[in-house]
Amino acid sequence: MTGPVVRGSIRRRLLVLLFCASAGMAVLLYFVVQSVARQVAQQSQDNVLAASALSVIDSARSIDGAITVDLPYAALSMLDSVADERVFYAVRLGQEVLTGYPDLPRPELEGRRQTAHLSADFLGEEVRIAAVGRPVSTDLGREVLEVSVAQTLAGQRATLAWSSRLALGIGAGFFALSVLLALLVARATVKPLDRLTQSVSRRGPTDLRPVASPVPQEMAPLVASLNGFMARLSASLDRSEDFIAEAAHRVRTPLALVRTKAEIIQRNVTKPENKDAIREMIRAIDESSRTAGQLLDHAMVSFRLDTLARDAVDLRALVTDTVERLQPVSEIKDIRLVVTEAQPATVRGDAILLQNAIRNLLDNAIKYSPAGTCVDVALTTAADEIRLDVRDSGPGFPDADSTALVQRFARGENAAGIIGSGLGLTIAQDVVAAHGGRLELTNIPGGGACASLLFRLS
């Protein structure tokens, strides 16, 4: 049986999408936390620098038109206490440097903005500078007193490194939590589909009832289509079974009637050529009847295998009854059909199918045995198996692989001129396999063949 074409997995696809989304969110969270930490660190340093600069500019005094500045110790020490940093400053009146580092970069104070910040390189290090300006009166008129305070960025880099590690930990934790949630979400999402699969797979071959269990809204069209398919399949199987039963009756009865009429005509015909023609007609009718009958038997077997019964079948009684039914056929060909041994044996299965398999083996043996010979039937039981042997005195099986003979419509090279359809062994093989047994085909030394059905002893 050809399986479905599998392309990917819904669960795997859902997990991949959720994992990718989680990874994207984790990376985004990392950069957001890092960016916020950088802004907070920068803002904190800028506020401290601005406060230091304001402390310095607040200490400025105008005496007799001259500006004097007393650097408060707390103004610069508060910067040094935050981290192990270097601190620089410059106090300017207009373009004149009153005190500090003359080469310290100067942020531009534009318009009414009294505070400005700048990042620059100074004395081989990257520094952050805050500048505060205030108008003052001098003997030369109004000037702008500007105080710039700078600090190196080693402490800020350490803070940013710590915040990066924190952001990385937060991102990894978020991803791990997202993966766990994704697994739970995928399981919960696919669970209704798993329940539907289990509900359908647990059913027997004949259970074609519609699926009535509640399903999510997205699966409702699938379940509706599945129910519709099962309804159509059930109706088709019913029609097929009715067709087989009707066909068996309508095909076999007319053929039997035509054969009887042909035999009557043959007895009344005197010309040899007419007798030969009618004989060929009877042969063709026999072949058609046998082929049609076995085709219908094979179809019946195929249907019953899907609904295999598990009743206790008395195999000895079944063999004896089948042999008695075929006695008239064997007597017509002058062949003795004998049960040489019949030990008590019970098999759990379908009595109709088992009888069909036995009848096909006996029919084959009778068909290939020459007139005046005997077909022996033996039913024996051993420690762990039941064995039914049917031995004939015919040409035997071909030397080629005997497993090919159980294929549909397969016939051996030594079957030329013998009426047959090539379905007898196929039917026997299908039935015995369905009952957990096997079919063995062997040749008897000195001539003849043996077909055996072997079942496990229950």
C-alpha cells in the first residue's frame, strides 16, 4: 500500500516559527536593554558633570569689575568619587581662559541654552564634557562666564559592559522561557489533530461512522470532508458487495445452462467436425466459468479480509465437508479424493474464507492430476502448528521460484492446455496470511506436488 507523501511537520514548522520569533525578540530585547542602559549611563554622567560645572560657576564673584573664581573642592571631588576617573576643567570669560586646561575642547552654547555637552578626545583619552555659561558684568561690559568640566569614560565603559552582560542574560533567559512556552503552545495546538488521528486509527476496517468528537473551528472543514469521504466509501463498499453477490449468480447460472445445452447438442451431433467444434465450445465455457468464478471468489475474499472474523473454526470438519463437496468433480475425472489423516484442530478465523482456500487447493490438485490417480489430504497437528497437506500426482510446480506462483494470474509453464485463471494459489495465500499462517509449495520426489497451509496452534 502506498503511503501518503509526507512534506514536513506541522509541529516542527510551528516550533521553528516560534523559535525564530523568540530568537528575534531576544535579540531585540538585548539591543533595547543595552540602548536604554547606554542612555541612562550617559544621562547620569551628563547630569553629574553639569552639576559640577554649576557648582564652579556659582562660586564666581565680581569684585571691582574683575571676576574671581574659587574652585569648590566638592565640585570636582564628587566626580572623582563616582569612579576612578580623571577630571579636567576650564573657566573662560569670553575668549580668555581664567583657569584650568586651555586646550580642553569647548562645547558651543547656542542662543539661550545655558548648558551643552560634547564627547571628544583630550590628552589621548576620550572624555565627556559639560559646559555651563552665565552672563556677568565686568568693567569692560557684559561678558559670558563659561565653565567646562570633563571626565574620562572608563567608568561609563565598565557600567556599559556590566549592562551588556545583564542584557545578554535577560535575552538568554527570555529566549529559554520562550522556547519552553513554544513547546507547550505547539503541543496544545497540535493536540486536537493528534486526538483526531488516534480516534480514526483506532477504528476497525468496517467502522465508517462519522467523526462526532468536538474539534477546533479550523479543523471543522477537514472533519466534514473526512465524514463525507467515509460516507461515500461505505456506500461504495455496500454496492460492491451487492454487485459481487449478484454477479456470481448472474454469471454462473447462464454459463452452466449454456454448457448443459452444449452437452445435449454434442450427444445428438453425428459429424466429427461438429462434435469437435462443440467440444471446443464446452471447453471455452468451462474456462470462462472457472475464470469468472475465481475472480468473484477473489473479490469476495478481498472484501471479507477487511472484516476478518475471529471465530473458533473446527478445521477437521471443514476439511471433511469440503472434500465431500468436491467428490463429484473428482469422480468425473476418475480421480480419488481421499482424506488420509484428519486430526482434531481448531483455528480462530473466518470459516468461509478458510473453506475457500481449502477448496482452491483441492480444485488445483484435481485439475492437474491425471485420470486414475489419487489426491491425498492430511490434517496434522504438531507442538506449535497445524498443517494441512494436499498432495497430487500431477506435473508438480516449476523449478523457478514458487513464490511467483501466488501472484495474481500467474501460472507455471507446465500448465499449458489446462483450464485455469491463476487465482487459486493467490486466494489461498491471502487467506492463510490473514490468519497468521503461511502457504508452502513443494514438489514430491518421483512426481507430484504438495500444497500446504500452516497455521500457528492457538
